[in-house]
Amino acid sequence: MKKNPKSPISESYRTLRTNIQFSSFDKEIKTIVITSSAPREGKSTTIGNLALVMAQSGKRVLLIDCDLRKPTVHKKFRLSNQIGLTNILIEDKNPFAVMQRYNDNLFILTSGVLPPNPAEVVASNKLKKFIEDMRSHFDYILIDSPPVIAVTDAQILSSFLDGVILVVSSGEAEKELVKKAKDLLDKVNANILGVVLNKLELKSRKGYGYYYYYYGEERRARK
């Protein structure tokens, strides 16, 4: 996770944070699922950095690893995953006793023990109720999910959350897969807030590279 607040990458995530805040004037955007069209496009890195910059701005943030197949959030933040989301849903554990406080404003809920039926857990009323209950405790709830193409989890989550962000890896993602991912999200009437173009390296005069992103389906990325 990027912790240098002055780096160009951190600035890009702060801009993303601001765009999310202004993405809707009619509906409060609090619960957001972040997904990708395929594996290894950087969705977990994106959600981790976004959670950090939101917390740095004074917002109270809950980051949930809802990838119950190949969870990585605990690895990104170097946290234990012995107990997590599934323990809350299946064993009725106290959420605030299970989530881990990363800093003053950022709380992280790892996946917990991986279930044999992840799709059923994601689609359960227990998960919906849990997320709804958490709305009153946090300014933002960010949810990491598996890629859209691979399984239905992201579609299920985006059907009842406030918005979804699609992460696309520059130079790696296949155009047809990205289009299919968007079509699948449209089928469940997901509120697509925008697309993050990840792993696009731009060289400056000082020789460093950074991620750039395209945000909002109707907007052009400016260089």
C-alpha cells in the first residue's frame, strides 16, 4: 500500500476519492464494490489505496474482503486472517470484535475462513443485513470482490450496493472481456461509478512512473 502522501500515485487516489464524493448529488454513495474483468488487474491494490486516502481525509472507512475464493486484503495489509467476515456471518461473531483497526479511521474486515459455498454466502440476506447495519457506523464501506467474468459474486454485490468501480489493467486487459464485464454489471442494474485504468506507466522528467486512471463512463481522460 502506498503510504507516501506526496507521491503522484497518492495524488491520483485522492482525485479518485474526490470524484467518488461528487459522483452523485441525488443518492448518497457509501457502499462501493471494486472489481475487475479478470484476475491480476490490481483491484485489491486499488481498493487498499483508496481506503487509505479516504481514511486520511478524516472519513471513517470499513474495508471488507468479500473475495471468499482468493482473498488478498490481509496480505496487502499484513494482517491475520484467522477470523473475519465469514465468522461474523456463520458464527454470529461480534463485528467490532472481529474487524481490525489499521489506523484511527480505517477498519479492515478480512475474509475469514473460506466457505465451500462462497456464492451462497455473498447472496445471503445475512450479508445484506450486515452491510446495512454497518452503514450507520462508517462514512464509506469498500468491498473487494472477485473478477466479474470469473464468478457471479461481483454482480450479486453490485445489485444491492450504492456503486461499483471496475479496475482495468492497461496493456493487459482484453477489450472483449472488459466489455463483457460491463454488460454483466449492466444486467443487474449496477451503478457503475467509473473505470480505473491501472498499471499505466507515464514517465516524467524526473524519471518516475505512476498510475493514471479514467474515471466516469462519459468522460475523457486528460493527460
